[in-house]
Amino acid sequence: MTGRFITFEGGDGAGKSSVLKALHDKLVQEGYDVVATREPGGVEIAEKIRNVILDTSHTAMDGRTEALLYAAARRQHLVEVVMPALSEGKMVLCDRFIDSSLAYQGYARGLGMDEVYKINEFAVEDCMPDLTLLFDLSPEEGLARIAGNKGREQNRLDLEKIQFHHDVYAAYQTILEKFKDRISVIDASKTEEEVLQEVYDTLIPYLQCD
């Protein structure tokens, strides 16, 4: 199998992280060579940048500063985890990537999606996802899930008003139209087991297209 870069995208509370972990375990059991990782983070330097970005005390952070920090974390994560794994023919499952920056900083923060894309072009070079799974869930339902998860630690994005999350949702619809050749929509309103099955049913035929 050649290396494949699969990214998981969507608004807060859509269930990406839980399904990614379950999918990773299922694929490993079936004999696939899979790496599961996340953004921002995945390696020590990027995790430290993540802590700076999401710290609830950093409410004064400028939008451009935020975008640049995400791009910096992305670059470090790519060179330490994603690129080496792909060069070894592994499948990489990544919780968030460049589309998150376009949605959150480019659109919801009002920096401009094209401008944020240019920042990230420098960070990622030509390393773009082969397939992106977009978890589609209304902002209200996503935030309700977060509120019901008492074990989840609050981060700075949780402090945003509902309009911010609606803007993120709208941005993903724009991204879907722009990059429809690599993005598949997943109905994230279903149970975790149903969503996992939909993700699996979407991914396996794609992997068999060589």
C-alpha cells in the first residue's frame, strides 16, 4: 500500500477524535499500517504551541498570531510525523489539518481564506491530504455534546459565541465546494457506531482504488 494522508475535519463537538481512534484500532486489526495523530500537536514542539493557542487566559491573542501559530505547529508536525510515515508507505489519520485554519482563522476570524491558505502553503509545501472526511453537524448539537462531556477540559475556542461556530460551519461548506474532489461528507448526527461505519465504508473503497 502506498502512503495515504487522511484528514478528519468539522466543527467542535462533531465527534472526529473518538471516531478517528476507533477507526485506527479497526484498521490495525485488519492489518493496515496506520498512524493516528492530531493538530495542533502530535509532537512535543507542536503540543507546546497547542497549549499556547488554546490557553483560556490568552483571550488577547490576535487572529493573525493565532493563524501563524497553527501554521508553525503544522509544519513541525508534518516534518516529524506525517511526511516520514507517508514516505514509509503508511496511512496517516490526522485530526484536523489545513482546512481547519481556513475555516477558523480564514473565515470565522475574518482574516480571509485565501490569505490563510497562502500562510499554510509555506508550511505544508506540497503535502496535502489525499482524502478529507468532513463531519457534518450543526453548531448547536456540537456545543450541546461538549457541554454534556464533563470530562473534557475547556479551551479558548469554547469561549467563543455561537455566531463564531456558525461561521465555522458556513466556512466548511465553502471549503467543500472548493475542494470537493478530495472531501467526503460524513453525517455526524448519527451514533458513534453508525458514524464509524460510514467512515469505514467511505474509506475502504478509496483505499482499494490503486
